[in-house]
Amino acid sequence: MERGVYIEEINGAIKDWAAASAVPKSFSKILIFGSLINRSGRNFVPQGATASDVDLILLFSESVNNASSRSEALIALRDQVSHLEHRVAKILARASTDPIFSILPLTSYEIHQCIHKGHDPKLFLGNVFHDVMGDEGNIASLGGYVDYDYHYENLEAFSVIRLAQAYRNEYLGCNHLGICRIHGFSGELPLPKQIMRSGALLRYFASDREDQSFRTDLEEGYHYLLQLFERMRASSALHQTLWDHVSARSLGRGEAPDLTPDDMLLAHEVMYDEAKGLVVPSVRDAIREVMEAESTPSSPN
């Protein structure tokens, strides 16, 4: 099969899958990027030990704008991934049970600020993106500018957002058999170390930032998150379940419940919202908003 045919057939499979699933309700765009479309798929490897992933970005709709709504959207989507995997495995004649798709759900904020899980802020600027559901076709860039000083100024908050983004990607890593990469957490700690590290970064960033030890203090991070999860417990059934599981594990006696993948997904999304709320306001964005306001014609009285 020619490379261009792979592109057309996989694009069609994604489009059909999206139309038959919950994707359009929660995501405004589906974008293919990476080796499948770069240089007309010249470097895309369909089968074998070096088989390529199919890279997708799913852009959250503006209405999906908090931890619980993003989590609900991803929980619904996860159940649908195996259907897409099954269809594309047939197209590629791929025998491996490894996931074919690397799905990266993003908010418009992450794209605007060029926040990428792999610490590559130029990924959204220096790639070609194919709009699966829309009429734009290939898009040369999703962002406009990387403000490195602003990234450094918000280093801890952006690190937490990157970890949340990475967890979404791992959470949706499921093969055509419905077997997913992420499983529950049953370790001795009340929370996975990665989550506690994020809590430590948030604890530091929310403080006066003079005590550098807060950045790596897992215990401080854990207590910060425990208070945060408790405050959010009444927000939704998902939040209540997260609190029930985390608080039961913190007691340190008896048989503690495992944290489910959904629990950890919500925990990351709660930390995402907390981090976003703590970031230093962007002077660049403030200036742009003023310029846009000034250039907008006033409506007649």
C-alpha cells in the first residue's frame, strides 16, 4: 500500500470513529501530526519492530473547562479507543498488540503557551498538522510565539501542567484488545510519587518561594494535595470518589483501596487547574488583549 493511501484510509477511519463516538461532544478539533503526514508519510513505518505511532492531538472544546469535565470526557473517550485501534490495525496489517495511536488531549491554553509534555515548546510551531474533521486541511503551525522568559518564570506551574498532559496521553494508551497502559495504584505511599512531586511543586509555587526545599518535599506536596482534594470533594461524584480513596489510603491502617486510573486522571486535572490558577499573569497576553480591544470597532449607539 502506498504511503498516501495509508494517510487517506487512516484519516477516514479517524473521521468515522469520531462521528460514532463521544469525541465531537467534548473536542473541537482532531489533528494528525508526526510521521504519518510529514513529507507525505515518507518515514511512516506501518509494521514490524520499528512500526510508527499515529500521533493525534484532540483539542478540548471551550465548554470542557474544568477538572471534572475534562476527566469525564477522557473517561468516555478511553472506552472508544480500542475500536479505532482495531480498525487501523487492519489497515496497517499490524500484528503487534502495542497501541498504534499516541493521543494527546490539549486545552487551548496549553497550545497558546506552547506547553508540551516532552519539554519541546516548539512542537506546536514547527510541525504540520492535518485537521481531520474540519475544512482547513494541513495547518503549518498551531502557535505563534514561545516566551522562554515566561516559561522560566512559571517553571513549577508549567511542569505540573506537563505532567497532567503526559498522564492524559498514557491514560488513553489502549490497544485493539482494550488493554490499556495505565493500571491502578496499590503502592505503600498514599499517592504515586509523581503526583506527590507535582503537589510539592504546587506547594512551593503557592508559597513565597523562598524555601527551596518545598520543591522536592513529598510530604509537603501530599498534604497540600490532601487539602485541595478535600476542598473539591463536593464538586462532583468523581471528586467525592477521589477524596474517599485518597483519604482512606492516608489513614495508614487496614486494607487501603487502590487508586483507579480514573482517580489519578482527576488528580492530575485538579492539579492542572490549580497550576493554571497560580501562574504569573502574562504581560505579552495583556498587551495583546488591549491591542485587540482597541482595534475592534465600537458598536454604534
